[in-house]
Amino acid sequence: MIRRFAYSLTGNQHDADDLLQSTLERLLTKDLPRDVDLTKWAFRVCRNLWIDEYRSQKVRQEATQKPELQQLDIVDGDKVMTNQLTVQQVQRALQQLPEDQKSILTLIAVEDLSYQEVADLLNIPVGTVMSRLSRARKAMAKWFNDHDMRIIA
């Protein structure tokens, strides 16, 4: 009976079993009030435990939405190492490019300038920017392919 009630509160069997266990544990460890119907008391304990759990879940969920309560300084060593290797690979590939392609690729990919801004900055037509960028990208891809590497993101 209490198990079905726990299931009706939680909506799944696993959580219902946990709630039932907590209810029985509470009933066995705490003194019962005098002249109380054990079944009614078990339902009340079960319901109160569920309300407490529901509220704490809600608080935990809200906390995950607040950036100030999140731990942001967790460092993933594998990710740091992969990022360092990727940067080194990209730097080596960039060194293989002619200066005009390297500068355009850097201005667009790193500095986040538009094609027009790069064209104005270097005093060349936009079509030339697009052409050099295309050649730079192809050369980078070829370099990674030739060296049997791939950029890991």
C-alpha cells in the first residue's frame, strides 16, 4: 500500500523504492506518537519525506541555473593537453603558409575581421582576400592530411 503511494508520488519505480526505504527507516528509528494509526502515520511520513525531497531537488535545480553557485574552476587535464597539442599543430601548419595567406587567415580566423575589413586593411580587393583565404585553408587541410593529423576540438 505504501509502495503504491510512493510510486504515485515519484512517478517511477526506482524513486518509489528509495522513498519507501526512507519511510520505513524513519518509522523504525523514530518513536511513534501514542494512539496513532500506524498506516496513517506511514502515509504521512512518506508524504513529508517526498515533499522534503521534492523541495531539495527544486533548490538543486535552481542552483545549477545560477552561475555564481557553479564551480567553474574545474580543470580537465585531458582537454587542456588536447588544446595545447591542437594549438601547436595549428602553429606548425601556419608556418608552412606563404606570408600573404597566413596574414589573411589570421586576420579572419583569429582577429574575427570580415572579408571587407581585411581587404580595406591590406588595401586589396575582397576577391583577392577570398582567393588567398581559400588557398590557405586548402594548404592547411593538406598539411594536416600529409602529417596524418587532425584538429581535435
